[in-house]
Amino acid sequence: MSQTVEFATLGGGCFWCLEAVYLRVDGVVSVESGYAGGHVAQPTYEQVGDGDTGHAEVVNVMFDPAKISYREILDIFFTIHDPTQLNRQGNDVGTQYRSVIFTHSDAQRDVALQAIRELEAEDVYDGRIVTQVEPLDNNYWPAEAYHQDYFAQHPNQGYCAFVVAPKVAKFRQKFAHRFKAV
């Protein structure tokens, strides 16, 4: 690992889905599920689930930029969720499931906006990309311990088997060169 690590904070539906994928990305050092973008300090899962705190379920991805770029992190993000669904991913509905990139710097903002412009110009999706790009501004709170490594601990649980596992499989197929076993 290089001396420098960076962070990407991403929301694209349930954090279990994103966490399960990013834990398998070569160049990712660690992944933590959490909440970002709301107006309540240290929110609980129940508070966020009610949809009144303004938080999104997110993952905070620590990565080694010598091994994987921020843009590659975003390329994976745009592959494993549908950025055209406003405030939802499949059956998960509410602002807590919105597509959002919380940036840690102006450079990250610029890369995120460029990625969205390129995807729109390439007409990759049937609908318009609704992914929000906003500064994190120290507005991140780790989720409860039982949410961390959820897929690894509950691979046969219904949601994991039918929602999370297909996202992991899609990542593995499209980004085989980035796959690492966990």
C-alpha cells in the first residue's frame, strides 16, 4: 500500500449492496457503511429509515490511489446501481436510498461531474442521471456495528441472496480485473 489513501463516500441504495462490492475491489483498503448528508447528528438506522433525517445510506470507501483511481471507483459505482432512479433503488424507496456522491475535495467534485457528463453523452442509460454531487462537509456517521460486513455475515438472508449477490456478480463480471477475493 502506498503512503497515501483517499476516501470516496457514495450512496446508491442500500449500503449493504455497495459495501459487498467495494470490499472485493483490488485497491480498496476498507469499507464502512454509514449515513451522510442529513441534519441529525449520529442518526440511528431507524431514524434514517423513517426518511426524516435527510441522510442517505452510504459507504465510506478508503482506497489506495496508487492502485485504483477515484474515477475507477466511480465507474464501479455507476455500474452497480441505477443512477436514473430518483430516491430509490428497486424496491428500496425513500431519500435515504438516493444516488449521491459526497465529495471530499473540489478535485473529486470535478471528476464526479465529468463522469456524469460522459455517461450522459454516451447515452449509457435510458433515463436521465439523477445522481447528486455534493460536498461531504464532515457530515458522515458510521452505521451500527451489525450493518458492517452484512453480506459476508448473512449471504443466505433473502435480501442478500436476491439483491446484493446479483450486484456482486455484475461487478465481478464487468470488472474481473479489479476483483479480489475476501
